[in-house]
Amino acid sequence: MTNQTTGRKLPRRKTCERYGVCDRTISRWERDPELNFPAPTIINGRKYDDEDRLTAWDRENTSRREVA
């Protein structure tokens, strides 16, 4: 298995679509220290999420759910 990074930044709208939630939910996830949701990059006042960091977060949470 290779560790390839995309370097893609997703607009917040696409992150919401990815998880099937609204922007407000993502904001709550960011503030919850137990979730450890990746912080966005802010460019010209708009939030962008690093796709690689989201994928890593997904993997971490999947393995955490399997252990529980």
C-alpha cells in the first residue's frame, strides 16, 4: 500500500457533502477536542479542508469504532 497525498483542498461545502452534514455541524466538530477534527485552512475568509487530513481522520475514527 502506498501513501500518496493529493494536496487537494476541499471547499467547506464539499466537506459537508462528504459527511452528509451542514456547516454548523462541522464547526461543532472542530470545537470538540475529543473528535480531533482537522482544522481548516482559511483563504480569503473561506474555509478549505485538506483532503488528506480528512482521509486520515476517517481512518482513525473507523479504527476507533472497531475497537469500541
